[in-house]
Amino acid sequence: MRIIVCVKQVPDTNEVKIDPETGTMIRAGVPSILNPDDKNALEQALLLKDEAGAHVTVLTMGPPQAAETLKECLAMGADDAVLLSDRAFAGSDTWATSNALAAAVRKLGGFDLILTGRQAIDGDTAQVGPQLAERLDIAQITYAQSLEIDADTVRCQRLLEDGYEIVETKTPALITAIKELNRPRYMSIRGIYDAFGENANIKVWGVADLGIDASQVGLKASPTSVNRSFSPPPKPKGKKMLDGTVDEMAGALAAELKRLHVI
Amino acid sequence: MTGDSRTYKDVWVFAEQRGGRLMRVTFELLGKGGELAKSRGSRLCAVLLGKDIGGLSQELFAYGADAVYLADNTLLAQYTTDAYTSVISDLILAYKPEIVLYGATHIGRDLAARVAARIDTGLTADCTGLEIDTDTGLLMQTRPAFGGNLMATIVCRNHRPQMSTVRPGVMDKPARNDRKTGAVIMAEVCLTPDKLRTRVVETVKSDTPPVGLGEAKVIVSGGRGLDGSQGFELLNRLAGKLGGVVGASRAAVDSGWIGKGHQVGQTGTTVRPLVYMACGISGAIQHIVGMQCAGTIIAINKDPEAPIFKVADYGIVGDLYQVIPALIDSCDSAETLLKTRK
């Protein structure tokens, strides 16, 4: 079986701090990590590899330093990795990103499964998975919290807001993973040694390598663009800190709840 | 699609239904969609797909739709990516709406992304603000990014339609007017079973009833400061007193103290109750973006520097295990007082 796992290197948004003076985000010093949902996607590929044997290729698009994330994936157990890196890709929205990824998948040759995370924590769009599936004209199952394969049949539990549905499809298919899918493994010592050594199995491809027109990728090709970005506006209401003994504060709060007709 | 954007008009709303019931977000979209249609001097239309669901059209009119595009077919009885993408893409290509809105649900996000790729247009995910720019007539689509640390306004200049998924619970549900009517336009459905590559084998509802965060008037939420699942028993008692439901921060859910259905915030539910009580919640931005629209925010936290106090209307610095029992007592005596007055 051939599995391609699409991943993204993202800033750890849990570590983002807000400047208390200006109320703006401090970008500097925020660590880059392998996007959490993508880690679950990779783990699932590695589980399938452990069970029945599979060749697992990790694919990402990003700046040269995204290779660090690919090394982490290799150290977890992926067989090889491809980094799409070219200035021409810069500013791609999800439509343009899916074009580049689809071209790379085609260049990689055949596959049975594409696994990726539901969404990346920096953009939170959850769009690239379905759009890649559309470009490749294959079935998609998003929000997968379980995955089983029997010959060419893929069966997933797809999480819904009020439960889940069991969905079946045939390979080739694209599945997006959520954190309920599994518990990602750690990198192995041997894996780290190989992946972070000089002969790490990472190919770097640019637009020319993909054989696509530069008009299909990047900022200019993207239907959507950021008009402006700003810090979330502070809440315009005044705050009142209650003081006194515990009973006095509780009493004042109860009076307020009564005024609001809650009690 | 690119081309002359002037040939595109009307605002469409994907009227998501499950099991013959319209999702609440559909009404919220109709409310916002109606405002956008008014600014553009165009119509508000709903797109309704399913099997034997034509009766829902009247409900869509009552919440503001001027017309309903109705696709009624056995192969649409359950949501599948392929069937819904095909029908909606064909409708968009045939009727050329200027704007299409979808609820950012697990179905809406699965569908809208696929439609956008098929018809080659832009899509902005999980919007919390939508308005028409008065100069350009463009749809200004505002959404949180970087886990809510940053807001971005996105535009789709040269491709049509302009499409957004909209976060449930953010837009107001409009008033219902049962006397309003509209046109039903039957959509042609060209589907065959072999075009549907996925099959829904079974739908399983979760055992626990939905928490109802989206509808609640009062939410009592707990976070890391509860120090364990026992804290939620206390919050349950208070919520019971206030006629509310219990919410939680991601930290509390991730610690396994309470189910994911209770989670409020960027990765949970966005809520706008009349009263929101944050107990032992420090106020990470991921949480704040999900509850800052509440009418009155009350925060109880040991740490006077906790960011939650910045958005609170009333703050109490103290041990919630002392404050909340005292508050329950005060509520009891307030109730007694009210009863004796009556």
C-alpha cells in the first residue's frame, strides 16, 4: 500500500503571547511545530504500515525551514518526504495550495490513501484536504475518528456535532484526521539519528519540478486575499471587581443575578 | 469562476438540514444573508437539499428567504460529499449567485471546500463577521486566525461567487414571520448511485443529550482552576439554580474532567448567553473568542492577573470552592426572599 501524508509546519498558537500594552500578537519566539491533526494523520499511516506494510511519503509545502518538520515525520517512521518550496508558492490560499499539492501527488505516482489533518491551527480552514481530493477527483472522508481498511474498502467513523456516522468508500481516497483518531508515537532514537543526519530522505521541489504553470499557485493565483488583519477588539464594557468577604462578594453577585432576572 | 462579476447576483444560503430538521445556523445565515442582500439590492435565496423536505421551504421563507432552490431526491436523503457537491455546483453554475454562505458545521465545511474547488472560486472559512464594502460592493469576510490571536478580513476580488462558511452561534437568528412567502424553484438533479463514492452505513447519535450551549441563557463554565472533575459537580448545582448549563474550557476537557460537548471556545462552541460565568478559567484567547459576546460576563479566579478579568463585567478574586457555595446560599436566600414578597 502507498500512503501519502500531507502535513504543515505551524506556529504553536498555544504559545502565542499578546503584548499587554498594544493588545497585538507577539510573533517572535513562537516555536514551530508539526500541526497536531497532521500528526494524527501520520500516526494512522504508520499504524497501517505496522499492520500490513505500507510505503509512507510525507508531503508539505512551506519555506525551507519546513524541512525540520519533515525530519520529525521521518524520525517517527515515514519512509521519505517531499518539500514543496519555491518563492512562487508564497501567498497561496487553500485553492492554490491544493493545486500545488495535487501536482506533487501526481508526480509521486500512484497511491492508495492520502491522509492529512482536518485543519491546521494557524489558519483553521479545514479546506485544503477536500480541495486536494477534488483536484485528484477522489472520495473524501473528513473528521475521521476511526479508520479501518479491508482490501480496497475504507471505513471511518466521521465525527458530527451530535454523534458520528460510519462512512465507507473505496481506495483511492483522502481522509482527514482529528485528534480522537489515535495517539501519535514519539520519534525513535534510530529515526532521529537517520532523519536529522546528512542523508535525510527529503526531496525539495519547486514549481518547475511540478510541471505546472506558475499562474496556478501563489498569491496572484489565489482567489482570496487578506484585505487587512488586526487584533481582536477589546470588549467595550467596563468591569467591576467585587470585594469584601466571600459572603459579601457572593451576596453582591446574587443581587446582580437577580437584577438580570436569572434568579 | 472568473469573468464579469456583474452577471452574478443574489445571496444564497445553504439550508442545512439533518433528519428533516433545519440546523439553527441556517436561520442565523438567513438573518445575515438578508442584510447582505439588502445592501446589494438583490434577493435572498435558500438552497435546500434532501428527500421529502419540501415542507421546510415555508420555514425558510418565514426567516427571510425570498426564494428556495429545492432539490428533492432519494440520493440526497443523507449528506454525502459527492451528491451535495454535484447538485450545488450545478445550481451555482446555472443561476450565478454573487454570494453563497454555508454554516461552518462538519457538513458545511466538508461541502463548501469541495464546491469551491470544483467551480474554482474562493472560500473563506469560519467567518465571524460579514459586510458589504460600500465602495467596491465586495463581501468583507472577517475571521479569527492564529487560534483567535488575530482577526483577518478576507476578500475574493475576481472570482464569483464569493463564498464563506460562517461560525454557528455568531450571527443573530432573525424574527420569524409566518406570513412571508416566496418562490420554490425545483432543481434538476442529475445523480446516479455510481457517482456517489462514499456510503453512509450508519448514523449514531451520541448517548448524552446535546448540552445546549448554543441556546442557553446562562452558562456556568469551569477550567483548570477546578482542579478535577469534582468541581463540575459544584458547577452543576449552581447551573441548576440559575437555570443554565455547564460549559468548560479546553484545559478542563483535555484533562478528561468533562465531555467535549461542553467545550466553549475557538475549537469548541461559540456561545452568547445572557450570563456567562467563568470559574477557574484563566482566559486564554481561544476561550475568549468563544464567549466574549455574552451579555454579562462574571469571572471567578484566584489569580488577580488572569486575562479573563479583562473581558469580565464582574470579577471576584478568590477561591471558587468558597465563592460558589456562598453564591448558591445567596441564591437560595434571594429565592426565599422573592417568594415571601410574592
